[in-house]
Amino acid sequence: MASKKITLENYKDVIDEMVKNTNGSRSDSHYFSQNELSPETLKQLAWEKNLLVTIENFDNPISKLTFLEILN
């Protein structure tokens, strides 16, 4: 399991990697700053790709995105 940083430049790629489980990305820890990226943006993109994720506050304003499951 790796720890990865999500930014405005890579958040779409991170979600796509979770959908495809590229390099085991579903088990990775993904962190982002709410000052840079809205949790709602991540949740909406994941939902559009039939991906269920959770977001928890790790250390304000740092949050953690976690894979839950793929929806059919």
C-alpha cells in the first residue's frame, strides 16, 4: 500500500486508476488538501464512474480518500 497525494492536476487519473485498480490503487492511501480540491468534486466524479468512496478528515485541511466498492 502506497501513500499518494491527490492534486487538481491528477484527481481524474486517481479516480480512473481506482476504477481499473491500476497498480493496486484501490488499496493505496490517497490524501488531498481541501484548500486545493473539494471533497464534493471527488465524490461526484467517483459517482459518475460507478465508484463508491469515502472521505475522512485526516488533519484539517488534509483529508483521505478511500475506495469502498464498484457499483453495478
